[in-house]
Amino acid sequence: MARVELRQLRYFVAVAEELNFGRAAERLLIAGPSLSQQIKALERDLGVRLFDRDRRSVSLTPAGSALLPHTRALLDGADELQLRARRLAGSEPVRLGYVNWLPADLTARTAAVAQVHIDAWVAPSHAQAARVADGSLDLAICWVPTGTLDELGLRARLIGADRLYAVAPGDVAREVRASDTAVLLDDDTTSWSSWNAYAEALAKGTGARAVRISDGGITGPAFFDHVRRIGGPVINSPKGQTTPLPSDLVRRAVVGPEIHWTWSLVRRRNEVRSSVLSTMDALCDGVGDLGVQAADAWLPDCDPYRQ
């Protein structure tokens, strides 16, 4: 089998379809005797006779009939491999930006459709969405409200979601209602524009108390200091989902409703490049609703996935 060539398999399919060596040779643009020799070589390497032939007729043997559909499938696979390779070799990389979260299997899911270049500039959601709109990026994973999609001419698909929790002093990890929590808003709108919009909607929609800060303490040690100062449960941000808590603080699940943050994969509405469109499909197909459509799930009114 190591000596079998794709060229010989194509010859086999041509003869099987024509059932005439002369016509098959014309179709393949090779000499008749050469085609006959290649078929004999293929039969020898496979160890089976593919055709019954005499001076007047050619017909497939039972072995030839059995192998024909498998040969066609193998050739189709080889053609698809070559097509994907040409696309990868001849296309520019797809530039993907993000905020702080990427799918763990991003490379595996996109390797067959495009060369995805992860942009090194990690920026806030509103900045990454704007970069897609101005062409600095092809795709971005970010939180984006419907108004921004319309304003910037973007399309979005759900790619990820976080259920946010509260951080509180003490060691009691019981559930807390959203109306009994606080949510921070930062005066630095350049860095925290998206979070502030989400937090304001959260306070309005659930009754959580909005607390204004001016030190960037939406995440990190400063966030923990604000929790201690407030003395009660404070909603964490998506940037703090996996941050270990100090020993004097505890994580508390938020209920009534459950608080969700969505991650969108956004592209330009007028995007036509197959590499970008295929990358979006590869990353978003089969994702599902990730729980954001559940009966007790909360999303802001401006979220594109709110129903």
C-alpha cells in the first residue's frame, strides 16, 4: 500500500466510470498503454484484480466495485486537504482580539479553516469592538450591547458566558439575592465603559446598590478592599472570575435572579472573506445558549442575547 499513489487511484476511478481504457485515457490526457500499465501496477500493489477486460469490453470485478466508493471518498478527502492547505498558505491571518477570556480549544477549532493571529493588545470590550469596526481587527471577543452593534455596523454571535457571583466578608458561603448586593462603577470611563454600562443596568434591573469608586478597583486587591469597606456582598466582574480570594473573604452565589455576563464574537456586517466567516462558524457553531436563556437568568436589556 505504501507504493499506491493518488494518481493511480484517479486512474482507477476514470476507468471505472468510462468502462473503456481509450476514453479514460483521453479524459486523463495520457497514453492508453501508460494507463493500462498504471492500472496493472495498482492491482499488483493492492493485491486484487479491479477489472475484467478483453479486447471488446471492460467491467469492474466484485473487488473493484467494492473498492470504488472508498476510493472516491479518499480522493475527495485529498482534494479537501489540498483546498484547505491552499487557503491557509494563500490567505492573510485572521486577526482576533480579546479582553481577558479566550476559548481553551480555540486553536484546535480554527486550525482547519484559517491562520488565526491572537492580537497582543488586550483592551476593554468597547475598544476591541471599535477596532473591529475600523479594520484593525477582523474579529474580537468582547461584551457588546445591541446599540454598539448598530452604531458600529457589527454582527455578533454568542461564544461564551460567565455567571457572576458576589464576594463578601466572612466565611458563610450561602446564596444571596441580587437585590442585597452592591455593584461597583468606576469614574475611569476610558477603561471601564463597558463594565459601567453593565453595572448601571444591573443596579436598575435587580435593585443592587451602585457604589461609585475612582481607583480602578473593579478587580484585584483594590476590589477586595472595597468589599471589606462596604461590609457586604459585592458583585465580581468577569475579569475576576478565577482570581483566588483572600482568606477573610468568601464567594457567594447570586440568585433571584442569577447574574450573567455574555461574551460575543463580533465581526463587520459587510465582511465577505471566507477565512473570517469560517473562523466565526468554527468558534460559535454548537455553543448553545450557555444558560443565559434559563428562566432565572438575568441579562441587561441591551444584551443581544436577552429574550
